[in-house]
Amino acid sequence: MKTITLTVNGKAVTAGVEPRTHLADFLRETLTLTGTHLGCEHGVCGACTLLVDGVPVRSCITYAIACEGASVTTIEGLDDDGIATELRAAFSREHGLQCGYCTPGMLVSARDVVMRLPDADERAIRVAMSGNLCRCTGYAGIVRAIQRVLAERKTSARAAPVNPRTALGPAGSGHAKALSPAQSTAVERNGAASRQIARSIAPSIGTGAPQTTLNETFVVDFPRRQVWEFFGRPGDVATCLPGTSVIGTPTDDRIETRLRVRAGPIVAEFEGAADVTRDPASWSGTIHGNAHDARSRSTTRGEIRYRLHDEKDGAATRVDIEIGFTLTGPLAQFSRSALLRDIARRMTDSFARNLQARLGGKDAASPSGNAAQPAAELNAGSLILPVVWERIKAFFRGLFRR
């Protein structure tokens, strides 16, 4: 048992806790503050979100003793908070709650969005709130409620103070970072820092372990130095993948793309951005990004790692690729790993042919080796059918051998 002292909802609290006690259990069982709800107890669903030193925290994975000296604010402590009051009214008007179990955590996170991102559009709100899960509402009402509060605050004298937090990341006692009063005033005046944070969230969101990881290798008949220089032009590399087009002007370290995929009657058009990093010393690079299809409301995030190796005494290059990704939404039904490995192999073959052609000064390469324009869309059906047919033939071959 260890004695801790902290401030909870503005009141000093001293109590004994076991070192293994989580903050949520301490609040609910010792202080009877049951407004903090426990859902997954793995830090995933966001139902237990509260404020530690003004920063949203998952209380189910935060140890109570780690909050020694901290200021903790639960949903009960926001009863008289102006922004929380506006959000509660907006949630009610926009039908942003049903069973209400996720609502305390939703309100805490939504309050942080209003304070930190006063210029957030719908996409930025969805990204910022993506760590809070709801099984009832479909999120539309929640997003509208936050939009309503942001809009009302812009047209009234109730401009929200900008949250002094300058970065997303670990939070807790002694970890919250604050700007100086002069810096806070400057941020409130022009809002530039908040808009920059809103833009920077998207490419880094959801960087957990991928659901599926694939490894592929191919060889192109060009020296490693030439292949390395080509990979340094993200826009050229992207167009080697069928169905991919570049949005805007890519830079050496960032690219925005659109990928059009057809699977029978289903057509998806993923738009997203990726950050590119390269290490010349190891002839390797990483492409990390995410994309969203507005039609199916499917989202994918992933990371591609590649490394170049000399082949044929330097006359050719072997490209080793590791692809890790997570696909969510209706299109996740196509992410069964066994089938995807076969499809990925065929896509890699297509990419390798196009890369070989581009290195040779052509636009792309068809299976016959003749120059051709890249496909306007990736036909997943044409990739799936040969795979299924091969599996059917393999099944009967094995059956007759018996």
C-alpha cells in the first residue's frame, strides 16, 4: 500500500492505494466518482477518458500512483465548465448519444478538440475523436455536435482559449507541456499553431501494430544507384502501382495519392497522405500513411519498408518489401491474409513490371513487355479470380493424388 496525494476535481485527496491500482478503479471504488466508465480496460475504447493536468488520459491504463501531485478532472468536475456545458447541450440537440456509456469520455475528448482545434473541419474532428468508440450512434451526431459548438463559438464572444498543449503524446503528472503566457497569447491571436496541429494529426494517427504483414521480393535489371534515385521521387513510384494517381505536388518526404479499386460492383476510391523517410547508408526507406474511402467509409493505414540489394554483380537490383497494413470498414472483408498474400504477389509483379519500364524510359509496362499507360483503376476482381482458380485446381490435384 502506498499513500498518494493529488487534486481531484479541485479538491485535495490523500489516500492509500495498491501500486497496481489503475486510476479509474481508484476514482470509482475509493472516491465513488462513477462518472468515469470502464469499457475495454485496454486503453482502446476511450470510455474512461478524463483529464490529468489538463490533458486527456486513458484512466484504465494509468496507474494511480503515477498521478502523485497531479490535478485530475473527471466528468463530474466539468459540471460548471463552459465548454462542457455547451457540448452537453449540443450532444442532446444533435442526438450524439444513445445508451450514454461512452458519453463521459466523448465529452472530455470533444472538449479537448474545441479548445485545441478551433478551426477543425469534419475530417479533423473525426481524426481527433477516432480514439473514442461508440457502438450506438454511428458518430454522425457526435461530429455535428462538435461542429455546432465550434461554429457557435466563432460567431459569439465565447472564443475558446487555445489549449496550452503543443503536442500529442504521453500525459500524466509532470508530463503536460505548457506554453509561456506570451506564447499562449500569440497562439490565441492567430490560431496558426492550432491549424498546424490539426494538419499534423492525420498522417500519424493509428500507428499501432498492423493487422496484416506481407513480404515480397522482386528484381529489376538496373543498378542499385539508379533504382535508389528513382525511389527518391515518390510521385513516380506511386504511379507504378495500378489505379494510383498523385494529388497535388509531392515533395521528397510527403505525398498525397488517390487509389481507385474495383471489386465487381464495388468501386472504392481511397484518398490519403504518406510520409516518406530514406536512409542512404542502408539503401532503405519507409513510407507510412493512411487513406479513407468516403463511399464505403473504409479506412486503411499502413507502412511500407523497402531495402535495395545489389544483384548480378551490380547490374541488377533486388527489392525487398515489407508491407504492414490495417483495413477497417466494409471493405475489411477483403483483408483475409491468405487471399491477400496471393493478390499481393500479383500486384507486386505488376508494380515490378511498371518500375522496370519507367527505369527504361517508358510510361509503364504491360504483361507482354510493351509500353502502356498505367491502369486507371486496380481491378481486384481480376486479381482474385486467378487466385481462386489456382486454389480450385490445387484442391483437385491433391484430391486425385489420393
